[in-house]
Amino acid sequence: MAHQINLLEKIQQTSEFIKQRVSGKLPETAIILGSGLGALVNHIDIEVEIPYAEVPNFPVSTVEGHKGCLIFGNLAGKYIMAMQGRFHYYEGYSMQEVTFPIRVMKAIGIKTVFVSNAAGGMNPNFRVGDLMIITDHINVFPEHPLHGKNINELGPRFPAMVDAYSPRLVKLAKDIAKEKGVRLMEGVYVGTQGPTFETPAEYRYFWRIGGDAVGMSTVPEVIVARHSDIEVFGISIITDLGVEGAVEKASHEEVQKAAAAAQPIMAMLVQEMITRM
């Protein structure tokens, strides 16, 4: 019981703090900016910027390339919230800590969340720098973000995950890509705990169980977003390849470099989607 009250109190405390800081104007769209995708911030007309260290109950991101700020401002004519840097299970956070920002988003009125990440591609049709719309996921994290007693105020005990990634937003992204002549892949994202990159055997395994790309984030956030009835759009930048017979050695620096190169296309796509939503 203490756990339940504690989480609800924390969500309320954090959401009230944010509401005071943004003085009444609340967004309905949020964007989680993953590895190397922070440059989208350059397109936001920022009104309020809050370092995670100042936000009550927020963990602090420890990963290189993840700045650690909540941003409120205008993007493509819409008032939005952006998370500049996310929290990862491999950093030692609990699943509750990793997904806590999603709970707060729901409490301040977020209806749609965009999640982005860097991922390794197993699909032989993929190239480094490709954008992949996430149409579904496979969860291989060792812990589930909804594990434990369900808090009915936050969502149902058994949330459906059939349309975890909004078909409406997937279609919108594909229409924009076609219109703009942008190469856009789609596929299934496999979420692992990390922090090691995959072995060749793991890449083969993930491809054979139906995955197209693999990464160390996103899945817990999406599960909690759907539990909270928030619509989700997910997109991966393919930053390295684990194609059978041609596995490349990945490094964090190379991943960031590939993500940065694909950034302008992703920024254009997200802005167009937000404009038309």
C-alpha cells in the first residue's frame, strides 16, 4: 500500500512542480529524444527549460549524448514538451524510475508521445543511417515496467498491446515520407537491457524471432504510455548493422555519429507530423 501511495504522491508532486514552472500552458504532445537525436531541440522555440536535477523525483541521466533537460516550447506551430535525454534500465534505474516521466506526462495532460532511439539493424534491407518506423516490438527486458500490484488510477491490470504503435501515426509518417521522397523503413524493435552491443548469435536470434532492429530503450516507456492510454509513435535510426554474416563492430561514438547524420531527416519528419496531427 505504501508503494502505491508513494508512486501516486510522487507523480502528483512532480506534475504540480512542472505545471507551476510552465505557468498554466500545458502541452498535449511530448517527444523523447534518444541517442544523438538531441539536435531536434534546435528546431524548438524554447520557452521553459528545466534540468532533470531540479525536477522532484526525477533521476539524472548518466549517458554521454543525453543532456538531461525537460523542454517546453513551440515546434512546428504546436506547444510541445521534450525530454532531452532519457533514463535506461542498464544505468541501474528500476523500471519505475525509467518510466516515471511517462507517468508525469499523463498527469500533465500529454495525449501523444514520440519516442526515438538509435538501433542496430538485423534486416538485410537496412543501411546505416536509415530511419525505421517502429510498427511493433518484442520485449526481452528481464523486468516488466508493470510488474507488481496494479495501480488502477494509472491504468488497467492487463493493457492490450495490439496497437502499441499508433497505426494512424504510422500511416501519417509513411504518407509524408512518400511525399518528400524520403527512404523510410518499417519494422519490429527488440528491446534489450544492454549495455553490451549484441553478439552475432544474438543478432541472428533476434532476426529469427521476428525483430528488424534492436536497442536498449523505448519498450518500457511504450508499455507504460499504452497503460496510461497515451498514443505512441516510435522511430529508430539504424546506426549499425547486425545482418547475418556481416555483423559490424559497433561503438557508442559510431552510433552517435550515424544518428547525428540522419538527424535532419528525422527532424523534418517529426515536425511535419506534428504540423498535420
